[in-house]
Amino acid sequence: MLLSYYLTIGRETIDIDLLARQLNTEKSNVELIMQEICELNLNDGFQMRFINLDDLDHQHMNYPGFQVEIDVQFGVMSDKFYVDIGVGDVVDPVLLEWPSFNYKDKPLFEDLISLEVYPVETIFAEKLETLISRGAANSRMKDYHDLLLLCRESRLIDKIRLKDNIIQTFQNRGTVFSIPVQFHSDELERMQILWSGHLRVLGAERVQALSLPEKIDIVINDLNQWLLAI
């Protein structure tokens, strides 16, 4: 969700990623906090209902966390979403003034929303760490998708800060930083199947608008060339 603020990524997500800081991260305490948050009445038209809290079990996550399932209602509209809460990562957040969302051409909130968020360099570093640590076992083609688009929008990235974030993220997660990213031919064949599936889900019009290559090896080569140049 945050990445879509920085640039047009052309894909949707149904979860929100948060990082727990200065918080007792016992499961029972996190569950109580999320229940209390859902019960808050801010007179903004939203009604939220806590459903469940589970341990976060994503294969790309090398640190613990939780996933919260929440029902939300706004007027006659209802849906549910997930909040993924990470624990233990090292992040130097930046303050972001998030513009108000509009509903029927009117702002939902009176004021801007102030959030402490991940810098774009940290997002890049974490996705790169996932890509390298998981190797060919990484089924998340959105990591390749997002990194490629970030490389093309390098005006967003402070390369000195990016280097620091890469070092910090890889050290914190116990991963050796090694480029260029390389795979065996049989691994590339499996990854190509996943990448082709990712493109099909996006649809031809969106793939063309984003200029996404059909071949995963082209994506990997473009990433390597950009990384080797910083």
C-alpha cells in the first residue's frame, strides 16, 4: 500500500504492513491492542470489527510477527482486510503527510493524516533481501515487479541511504549480500512459469502500460545492471 504512494505499481494489495516498536509483543497483548483499536469511535463513518489474530507465517519473513483479520463497514459497503505486524526489524522511519481520501468528491477526513512510514530505501532493501535470501524458492513475483519499477524511478531513491539500508537489513536478517543475482537454467524455467502467471493476473493492458518484460531473465538482468551501478 505504501509503495503505491511513492510510484504507480499497477497491482493491488489487501493487506497493510505495520512494524511493532516499543511494544510488548506477547500475542495476547497485541490481540488486546488491536481489539481496542477496532472499538475506537472516531466519528469518521467507519466501523471495524476485530475477527482474528494469527502468527505471521510468510515464507519471505525472517522475523516473527502477527496477522490480524478485520471486518470494516462504511455506509452500505463492507469488506475485510488484513494487517501484517512485523516484529524485530530495524527501521529509521520518515514522517509522511498522507492526503485525504475522497468519497463522492468530498474528503473523508478534515485534516491530513500524519504517519511514520518506511523510507522507500528500506522498502527496496527488504524486497532485495527477500529476493536474495529466498533465491529460486521465492514465489513472490511482486518482489521482482516492484524492484524493477523502483529501479526505473531512481529519482525516488537516495543511493547513499539505500546502501546503508541494504547493509543494515541484510545484517539484521543474517543474509549475505551478493550480486549479481544469478540462477541455474532449471531454476529460471520454474521462475518463468511464475512470472508468466503474474503477468496474466495483471492483464495485457497493465503489463504494456508498465512496460514489464515477458521474460524473467530480462527483469533479473535489469536489476543486476542497476545494482552494480550504485
